[in-house]
Amino acid sequence: MIKRFIEWFQCDKGATAVEYGFIAGGIALAIVAAVFLSGESLQTIFNNMADTMSSTASKL
């Protein structure tokens, strides 16, 4: 029983999946931080685009 537990504890199968999970989590965190930090400027850009598109559509 103890031998099986030690073998299970030392087994590194699935370690790659955990590492990929950490990488994906880090990338997601970086994206969230980038959007959060640049949120106001992105909102301004999209508002300007919406205004331009609506004014162009009204001219048609």
C-alpha cells in the first residue's frame, strides 16, 4: 500500500497538462489585465467607430 502511494506520488504523467494549464491561465490573466488597463481607450475607440458608422449610414 505504501509502495503504491509512493509510486503514485512520484508519477509525472499528466505533468505536461498541468503545465499547459498554468500557461493558459497566465495568458488569460495577461489578456484580462491588458483589457482592464486599456478599457477606457478601447471604449473611446469603439464609440468613435459607432458614431462614424451611424453618421455614414444616415447619409445613405
